[in-house]
Amino acid sequence: MAYTAADVKTLREKTGAGMMDCKKALTETDGDMEAAVDFLRAKGLAAAAKKSSRTAAEGLVGVAVEGTKGVAVEVNSETDFVAKNDQFQDFVRKTTQVALGVDGDDVEALKSAAYPDGGTVTEKLTNNVATIGENQQVRRMKTVEVESGLVVPYMHNAAAPNLGKIGVLVALESEAATDVLETLGKQLAMHIAAAFPQALTAEGLDAEVIERERAIAREKAAESGKPENVQEKMVDGAVAKYAKENALLSQVFVMDNKTPIQQVVDQAGKDAGAKIVLKDYVRFQLGEGIEKEESDFAAEVAAAVGG
């Protein structure tokens, strides 16, 4: 072997190509780094590195369930067009299945995990970038699990089975019949997709977000000109209202617009003759939190045509 592991690492950093591709390139070129770069460029694999800096805010969310464990994964692309590509959809579907075997919500562990068709998830992704021609990223994953009961998946406006733009998982801990949990889980998942809760309970809401809401409430209360003790009550009331509206268990069920989710779950348990606990949930909406670059599409086309 005319190259070292460090050479493979260097070539990967230079080109963005997968490990096995880099090894092959170095083998074919007897360890000549520049020749190996040219080898990968000729194969179209070095293109991945140049594309990696481009914003990827489209793509797909995938959900998968196996036994009492479920996982949601978001994989991004640059355009919605790629999300309709069979090769991309197959990658998201298989990567989501791989995620079921990853401990915790470790995206880096998922990226380095074995891919069903050979190599790792990252290596397969790099090859996809080269062949499809767009930057793609495995962005995040989230796992939910129950000891007994059911994890119910739901995809809002699915692009393909278990693939779409808003993926939801509902984890129900219970000894109730499977069909009861499936029905309840589907209803709760539809609520979650529509109502966008920020946490399961008020205690789980982000402390920074709560403090920001408190600061906003203080400003509004100060503008009222009322006594300080009244202002403090106004602030507490505003924060309590925010928490109630954004914690899942206290949200009002969208299907009847009056019953808190906790009561919906409790009633379902009473009707089934077995306690049901909404243990956890996941709601992944494609691209949330990603700053999308504004672009002039006509100018991009003109630039492309002009070379």
C-alpha cells in the first residue's frame, strides 16, 4: 500500500468523497495525492465538497417504528425537486431505518453507521451528492420509546409512505388494546402536527423562551400604567397563558376545540379500561430553524447560461 490512513483523511477533506472511494483513488494512483483528486473529479465524486457550503433547507422527514421504539430523521436538500427523486427518497427511508439501531439521538453516530447497501450513511450520502448534484445533509434525529404500549407514526401530507414535510411520533405507555392506542395515537399526532406544541409539559418548555415571554409581558404591563403589584399579576398571567398554549398536555384538542389533551388521554384510558400515559412525542417539520437564502431565480438561470 503506497498510502497511509492520514492520506485517506486528507483526500476526504479535500474532496468530500467517501472513505472507500478515497482508498480506491489512492490505490489507483499509487498514493499520488493530486492524481487521486483528479481521479475522483473524473468520477464526479469530488463535486460533493464544493456543494457542501450551499444551504439545504428542503428535503424530507422520515419516520419509522419497530416494536415499541420509533425514530424521526430529517435529511435536507437544496430544492424540493430533489425531495421527489427516487434515489433521495430511498436514502431517507433506509437511513431512517438505520436510525432505529442507533442509541440516543446521536446524529454523528447515525452518519457513521453501516448503510444497508454497503459503506456508511455518510459515504452513501456523499455519493448521492455527486450523482444528484445538490448539497444534502442528515440534519437531526429523535427517538421515542415505551416499555409497553405503542409508538404511533404519522406523516402530514406524505410524499411517499412515512416520508414528508411534517413527521410526528406519539409514544403511548399502556396495556390497552393496540387498536385503541392506534386510534388515539393518530388523533393526537394530527393535533401535534397542527398545534405545534413546544414541549410535553409546561415544565419542559425552554427556560430562555419563557424568560423572553416574561420580558415581553413586562413591557406590555408597564405600558398599562397600573400599580406594580397589578403589573406583576399581569405578567404572571401572560406567562401562564403562554405555557398552557404551548405545552402539549394542556393544549386544547383541535378536534373539539375545548378539551385539554390530558383529559383526552385520560378519557381514552377510562373507556379502554386501562390507564394510558402520553409519555413523549416528536414533531419534525422540514427546515424549521434553518435560515433560507433569498435568491433571484432569474438571475441564477442567467448566470448559469452565461457560464
